[in-house]
Amino acid sequence: MDNNNLIKWDLDLIKRYDLSGPRYTSYPTALQFDPELSANSLVETGMQTTDTEAPLSLYFHIPFCAHVCYYCACNKVITRNRKKAQPYLDTVYKEMAQVSQWYSNDRVVNQLHWGGGTPTFISDDQMVELMTKTREHFNLRDDDKGDYSIEIDPREANPDTIKVLRDIGFNRISLGVQDVHEEVQKAVNRVQPTEQTQAVLDTAREHGFKSINMDLIYGLPHQSEDSFRETLDTVIAMNPDRLSVFNYAHMPDRFRSQKHIDASTLPSPETKLAILENTINTLLDAGYAYIGMDHFAKPDDELALAQQNGQLHRNFQGYTTHADCDLVAMGVSSISQIGRVYYQNEHDIASYTKAVEERNFAVKRGVVMNDDDVLRGEVIKQLICHFELDTAQIEKRFAINFSDYFAAEQEELAQFAQDGLITVINGVIRVTPAGRLLIRRICMAFDAYIPKKQATNGFSRII
């Protein structure tokens, strides 16, 4: 199918439906995580409902950054004191020893990811140590067939570090780029020459990394349609396998570092929409497949192939090919999905460290999925990953009558159909090219926790 026919830009629809809404990296979303639930009961339910034979996905949160990027909304600790890393890693090792007893069972680890912060803040020796400790507690693959990825700040990664990462088992990297123009970079306190990014890219390819992702952000200070087109042209010439193009949400009251950004230098909402439209068209013309929301991949990339084969999945790491994996997350603020349970660790290092020291784990809040959550979560996953939902398959799998079970949703679905966001033919809901950009809004119709016909709080805007 021609990629360019998969997206249709309808400004009237976008303006009508561009509200705030979840990104659906989980269902229920993190807003439903309850700090009153017993941490022990969350863990016990996870152990009872997990498939002890299925593979695992592991996530480690390394929160440290040497410099603050003003746009950033991640959970991070800004420090130039590298000595802070080892006590934190020692705490992670203690947590790892506990959670591996709960969930490892020699299950093969098909996916592993280090995020942050800046994971390459820690030294090369500490990276080797972290991976060695992980291998002691979990069944890591040694055939290079796993999906082992790490987020890299090109300013914090020399050629030796790239080689170390490959040697210890990483085969995918994600490079933070955001924008290639110095004026934009200075305004967000992230000066990063293109040559620096290119050097990391070249070194990664020399060492045989099989997939390279680049992150861009639109809506930053001083960006224009023309300037961001230049950023895209520069990045396309670098030929990454995947691209993530995120919308900058300016919320200085919520994220303190954003107070350093002069709001008068931000592009207007109209310019942001134009940048997004240009971005999608440019990447499609360059041969990338539109995976969904912010994500693009080459047609032969595993993400694109998984979407074609109906095997794409979504979790807290975004789109993934590992639908069969429980996600075991370690480190401050990290979020796990085990069986029918989601839970999140303590959000700051002091509380995280204290919790691990006192009870070997740091669960702060979570949610146990009921049958309705599982059903609605599957409906949302099918729509957000594949832009299609076969209601007959849902009826068979969950022993329901779809139209009866979702009777309250029919009015909204009919409106979507009338507005050209979806078609419903022979029980199959298909998201139209005009609806793909608004997929989060379509999924919200099936979200039992979002009040109908009133403003949705706590989320970023859909576009």
C-alpha cells in the first residue's frame, strides 16, 4: 500500500478533536494508579497472574544528567558529580535481586532497555557491571537476537563507550537530536553539533548496531516550517532506521526547567500544525512507514513488519514487537506490567533508596486490571497499533456481544464515522487516513475512566 495514502490532513477535524488525552502506553493509564493499594498485594497479584513460561522485557531507569535540557519532562537528577551513580546502582542491584526471585524463573529476556535521564552518564565500567549483574539474575540472550536498546545523548558517548555498549549486548540505540539549529539548541540548553551526532551514528554502525532511532521535537523555541524542514533533511541524510517526532508541550508550572524557555519564542499553534504536516509528508516521501502517533520506521524495520503482521504492541517504552513479554522495570519511578498488574516505583531517589533498603523493593502505587480493563485494553491496543478492530474476534475472545457491551460507546462511534474518522463495515472498525492522526481521541471512546462530554485533565494535547 502506498504510504502517502495512509494519512490525510484535515485541519477542520484536527481543530475539532485536538483535545487532551492519554498516549495509551498502558490501560488503565497511570492516572488510575492508586497509592493506597498495598505494595505486597500488587506484587502477589503479579506473581499469581503472570505467565511463568513467557519471555521477559526488562527496563532500567538511570536518572542522572550532567546538563538540564529545558524542554525535558522526564524524571531526572541534574548533577555533574559522577560519584552519585554508584550508590544508586548498588540500590538497583538490591532491588534486582528481589524482583528476579519473583519473576525470573529462567525466562528468556527478549527485550531490554536502559532509559533516563542519560544512561551513558554512568562510566563504561559501571555499564559493564550493570549488565553483568543483570545477567546473574536474569536469563539474558547471548545470540544477539534480543531487542536490547539504550537511549544515548551524543554529547555523553565517545567511541570507546559505543564499543563497550555493543560488547555487553546492546544492538539498538536511540539518539536524542531534537533540532539541528544552534539557535534552537541554545534556547533549550542543548548545544549539539550535527558532526557530534554523526560521529556516534558512524561508530554505532561500525560496531554492528542493527537499529538506530533518532528523537526529534517540534514546537521548540525559534522553530519554523522552513527550519524544521532543514532538520528533517539533515536527519534523513543520516538514514536512521526509526524516527520519533514528539510534540513539545510547554507546561512550566508542572516542569520547572521549562520556566527557562521564553514562551514568546515558541511557534504558534498554527505553525506547529504546519510543521507536523510537513514532517509527516516529508518522512513518507523519504520512504518511512507511519507506525502511529509520533513514530516512523523504514518499511523493512521490525516495527513496520510487526504492524503489517498484526503483531505490534504498545507499552511504556512506546511501540514494540514484544506483546508476549511481561515488563519488569527497575530503578526510580520505573513502571512494570506483570500479568494483570501495573505498578510504579517511588518517584525520587531518597524515597526509592529508603524503600529498597527497608524492604528490598520500591513499589509506590499501582492498579490491578479487572476483566473490563483487560477487554478495553485489548480494544485500545488493536486500534492504536493497527488502526483496525475486528469486533468478531473480540466477541469470540471475550465471550461478549460487542454492540451490547459497548452500547454506551455507539453514539460516539457513530459521530466518528459521520466525521470520517472511522468506517464500520461488517463488524470491522477501520481508522481512516484522516483519523490516524487522531487515534488517541478515537481510543478515548473506549476508556471507561475518562468522563464523556467534558474536559480531560492530566494529559498532553493529542496533536
